Amino acid sequence: MAPQKPGLKQAVPRFFLITMSAITTQPQLDFVNCPHPEGQHRMAFWRWGDVCARHVVVCVHGLTRQGRDFDRLAQALVAQSPEPLQVVCPDVVGRGRSEWLIDASGYQIPQYAADMLALLGQLNAQLSAQWGATNAMQSLDWVGTSMGGLIGMVLAGQPGLPLPAPIRRLVLNDVGPAISWSSVQRMQTYVGQYGQYRDLDEAAAVLRVLSQGFGPVPADVWREMSAHMTRPGLDGALTLHYDPAIGVPVRALTEEMATAGEAALWSLYDQIQARTLLIRGQDSDLLTPETAKVMAQRGPRARLETWTGFGHAPTLTSEDQISCVAQFLLAD
């Protein structure tokens, strides 16, 4: 195992008898052991809402982020859901509270997708123990920002995968099968390139510069999000909360490799059966208008929402952004 470096409002059916300890109004931190070629690693995940709920929403972050990005969305979904709901927000391996891989080549979508299958298997086993059913998870939805959306497409686009329930609704936040090469080149310049910061304010300021595409996030919200992006560094300083080695596969990517991967992703996208919401920042350099238009016309025929004033990628933290996602996920 790799060492680690570094007002609920819901309608509960009468037959659904649980203790108050099963309900969370703050996220619970939990872990799942995930296999990799050299053994296994531990992935952290944050759980909101009713841990016995059979409706599960998984929210997965972008390349250099972590699961606490979804705090506001998760709280809103739990509060607005008419039925018991749990929202699970993993720290993808190498980020946040999850362990780091010994071999940096593992920081790629196939490993991430396998980790999510391990997570869903553990969640279903816990529900099965509660409900006495083999597949106790009745409904599974997915919210994926950027990299998290790619992982969602891989899982939703392969019918033979051992999911405890098919993905019912899929939210793709500013990502699709085709990713512009210029955006990859931009990522290659900054992923894994970070240092030490005097304090949280300095770290938040640096992250703000790197995250212009996130759009107009209020200062207090940005500071809160940035706090989850940092960990203690040297001599009382702060550093970012991810393994710099996650950038190794990104920097190794060539335009030819990206083109080959795009063809595979389109094949997966065309097999998706989930109702799909595609969010695009109008100024995104990753998801082009042309790709978004094609995504609305083929495969699951995604419902396209284009948001002005945003690039790559909206944070899903403002009231209007949360309302759009919540209405899509919680509607009948």
C-alpha cells in the first residue's frame, strides 16, 4: 500500500426505520481499498445525507481538485430531495485525503474508473447489509466535472460493468469525448507545478489565477474551497493537496494519443443510456461549441446548458448553478 504523503429535509417512508446517527448534516469521511497492479491503495470519500438511502449521487471532481468542491451542491441536494438521499464525493487517488500511487503511470482514467467501481461495490455492500438485498442500491446518479465527467462516461458507456445499479442521470460539467489539444497543452504547463505558500490567502490567490475559467466565485466561497485544496508544507507554510506526479501522464500525452483516445470516448458516449445534462462554460477552452452541439445530437442526446461568464469549468457553487443541477437530478 502506498503511504500517504503529506437542516436535512426529506420524506422518509414509514417502513424506513433508522436512527438519527445514520443522518449526516456534515460530511463523513470514509475510505475504500482499491486494487492496483502493485497491490492496493486507499481512496477517501466524503459522504453527505442519509447513509442508508438507496438513492446515491456520486460527484467527482476535476484533474487537480478534490471532493470538498461539491460541499454546497451536496448539501442542497440532500436538503431538496423528497426521498432519502446520500451524496458521495470521492477524493480521486493522489488528491485530498486519498493515498498517493507509487507508480505515477497509474494516474489515468482506467485506474480512476476501477477505483469508482470499488467504491460503488462497498457502498452497495453496506446498503445490502441494511436492506437484506443483493443489489440494494436502487438509483445511481453521477455528477462529473472535467476529469470526473470522463470517468462517468467510461462507467455509463460500458453496459457490462459490475455497477450495483445503472447510472440513471449523468451530469457532464464542461467535458465531452473531444478535448481541445490547446487545453491539454495548457494543463501540461501547470499540473503538478506548485510550491509553498505563506498562508491560505496566498494559496487562494495563486489558485484563483490558475482557475480563471471557474468564473465569478465570491471571495468567501473561494477561500473556503481553497482551504480544502491545501495541506501543511515546510516550516509552517502550506502546499497544495495533491501528488505532483498526477501531472506525469498529462505531460506524456501527445496529440496523436489524444486523438486515439477521443475515438474511444465517442464510442463510449454513444452507448450511454442515462439521461444526460451537459453544462458548458461559454468561454471554455476544453469543450468546444461544435463538440457540445454534436453531443446534443448523438448518443444520449444530452440536454445542453451554456453558461455565460464561465470557462472551464463552472464550480457548481452558486444558487442558479445548483438549482439547474438539482432540478435535473431530483425531478421524476
